[in-house]
Amino acid sequence: MYLKKILVAVVLLGLVVMAGFAYYVYNNIFVPNTAFKNEEAHVYIPRGANFSQVIEEITPLLDDVDSFIAVAEQKKYSGNIKSGHFIIKKGMNNNDIINSIRSGNTPIDIKFNNQERLENLAGHLASQMEPDSLSFITALKNPDFLKLADFNKDTALSMYIPNTYEIYWNTSAEDFRNKMLEEYKRFWNTKRMAKASQLGMTPKQVIALAAIVQKETAKVDERPLVAGLYVNRLKKGMLLQADPTVIYAKKRNENNFSQVIKRVLYKDLELDSKYNTYKYTGVPPGPITMPDVSSIDAVLNPASHNYLYMVADVTNFGYHKFAKTLAGHNKNKVAYVNWINSNGVNR
């Protein structure tokens, strides 16, 4: 009888222990453990991160950090940390969370446009991806890569076609650069190459001219008109005489790209720079900014007209007045000069 009681007690104790263990397992593994209110949260784990860094990154997203650590150790996550961008869904349990940050590296969308220099592009990319700006600028300017890809320091910016790209957050600067070269080659398909050839231009020259169009007008619908004007000038062997190139030449010459120049002065036109289209014929040796695809396609599909001159239209801001003759241009110019003088635009 006494032995029977002992056996019953042992069985009951075992059941209690099993129940406690089951509760522990259920509570630690299967109970939701997210503290955020949005539908999802984003976790960024850098290369070489240790478990402590992961915990520091993920703690604000959890209700119970200790239970997460316990399950992570049980699943041996601390010895198998992966870098990348991971998404945690609202209501996930510890098991789901660990599985997500172990194998769910998710691409991000990165965007860039209208950068004036590789340095600006590098900084912009570093704000969206893991590599820092120094890593990016080193990769983008690498002389061996530029030579192999048939670019130089002046044309290097041409390789980056503004768009939205899906890419992994922890992609290296070198791999990103290589991907952009492939995108550049894909952009310059047979159709675009044929149109550039019809204009007697290389893709790099098209982009250099598109950069001028980009700077001249923010109005997408006006870009083919502006492109047509510059194509007309090139065909006639005329100087492009584009003010944005003078502004760029001044910034480049003074190594000061932060200055804001609203008015080009006559003395600026004398600046000896291959980028000064008041002194040198043809397109500049490289782009003065990163042109939009709309500007590139405007050059490849220029409007057909006889305009050779243009000036800002002060009665329809953002657009220009076009003229076929210098006399007509000078007439249009009077209104513009009067407007900038009356508004005190001296520089």
C-alpha cells in the first residue's frame, strides 16, 4: 500500500514537471513575442555582428527578451548569425522570429537620381545600404574597374542610370557597382544604340547632353524641345552655350559643389574648362549631373524644329521661350534680363 502511494506521487510529480515543461516550451516558443504595433518591423544585421549586437538591435521589437534569448540559444542561432535585412511580422513567436532572421534576408528598393558627382552618389547609397560612403566611392572610382568597363573619371557617372533597383541591403560596394554596369548595358539596348548612332553620338555623349537638358528644364514635356535645340546646334557646329555647364565648370574649378549660383556672369563665360560650352564645341567630356531616363530619351528622340536659341520664360515659370534667330532670341532675352534685375538676382 505504501509503495503504491509512492508510485502515484511519482507519477503525479512527473505530470506536474511535464506540464511545467510543456508550459515553458509553449510560452517561450509559441506565444507571440512582438512589441510593435505596425504590421511588420525591419531588422538590419551588419556583417560580422555578434549575438549581443543582434540582441541590441532586436530588443525594442520584443515583449520578452529573455525568452527570445533562451530559444535562440536552444536553436544555436548565436553561432549561425547571418547579415542582411530581415522582416519580422506582427504576432510572430520566438521560433518564427529566429527563423526569419536566420534565413529571410529580404531585398530592399534603392533609388538614386540627379547626383552631380560620384561623391554625392556614394553618400546617397550609404544612407540606404550597409557599406559606408568611403567603401562606395573607392569602388565607384576604382581605376582598374573603370578601365575594364570602358569609363574614365569624367564619364564614370554615366554608368548609373537613375531608377529604383531591388538589391540586398548588405550587398558590397563592389557588387553593387558591378550590378549597375549590367543595368547600364541592359539600358543601352539595340533600339537605343541605333538611335544614338543616328545622331552620330556614343551612349556617353548622349548622357552628357541629356545632363544639360536635365539641368536646363525640370519640365519633362519640354525636354524633347530643349534636346532638339541642342541637337540642331551640334549639327551646325555651333557652341552649345549652355549656362548649366558654366555653373558646373565654376564649381569644379573651385572644388566647391555646395555653392548656389542663380545667375551666370559674363566673366564666368571666360572660364577655361572643357565643361564650358561657351568656349568649347561639342558636348562636355562627361555629364554635369545624373540625367533622368526622360532626359536621355529626350536626346534620343529630340523634337524636330528649327530653334537654335532659348531663354527662361518669365511669364510661364519653368518653361522657356524659343527662337530660330539671334534677333528673335535677343527680343525674348530682354524680358528675362529685366525680370532678374528687378528681382535682385546678382549671383
